[in-house]
Amino acid sequence: MMDEKDVRSDGVESRLGVSLGNDHASFDVDEAVYPLEAIYGSAYLFVDRCFVFLSRPRPQVVTVRLTSRGPATAAELDALAGEFANEMLSQAARLRLAQATARIREYYTAAALRAAASAPSVDDLLAELDAEDLGDDPLEISVSWEAKYGAKGTEPK
């Protein structure tokens, strides 16, 4: 963010050192601190709250301009810029965490795909059941009710 405090045209200063205009707040972001993906992620989350314009005045620096969708006070614009800065920090932390755990996620995904590829198909399982010798049936489970006790109105065997 900017080092010096800028003054809005009506004399109100930003607590965060951002440039405040009548309807906007703007500040520079150093890509060495906040990766471009974190800036984009933050901008995406703010598009429903304000107009977001990103520009590159020089290498490794992105200027963020947040323009209110309606009338806004200096305090509201300053708070909006502060929330954007907090979101950039959150996005940068998520990005670094994702990079740090990428190998673990790749390992588990590969293991899951290997397990799914080696699982037998339904046809294989049915063929295995057909090939099994079930042996004796001492409880006569495979014998139907009618064969065991007779049909209605007939004498059981």
C-alpha cells in the first residue's frame, strides 16, 4: 500500500495511507508482498460491492482503484480499502497454503484414482459368485417354502 497519507479533496485523511477521492479509494500493491493471484482473488470478491479497476503503473506494482457504486463518505471508502487489504492477506495465505500442500493433495488424488482403477467391476464380482462352490445347505436355506412345507392345501413333505 502507499507509504504517504493522501488527503481527500474535502480535507479528510485516510487512516490506511490510501488515496481517497470523492467516490473512490486507490492504492498501490507490491507483488513481492501480495501475489497477483491474491490481488485477483480479492478483486473478484469485491466486484459486487464496488467497481474494481486494476492497472500496472510499473513492473511488480499493481494499482487498485475501488470506486463506490453510490455516494460514499471518506470513512466508508477507507473501510472498503481496509477490507480489501485484509482480503488480499487472506488470499495470499490461502495461496501459500495451497502451494505448501500441493504434493499431499496430488498424492491422495493419485492414490484414490489407483484404488478406483484396481477395484473389480460388477461383472467380475458376479462371475466370482457364480464360480463359488456354496457346498452343503444344512439349514436348507436354498429350499423354497413350498418344497419344504408344501403348497397351500397340500400335505407337507
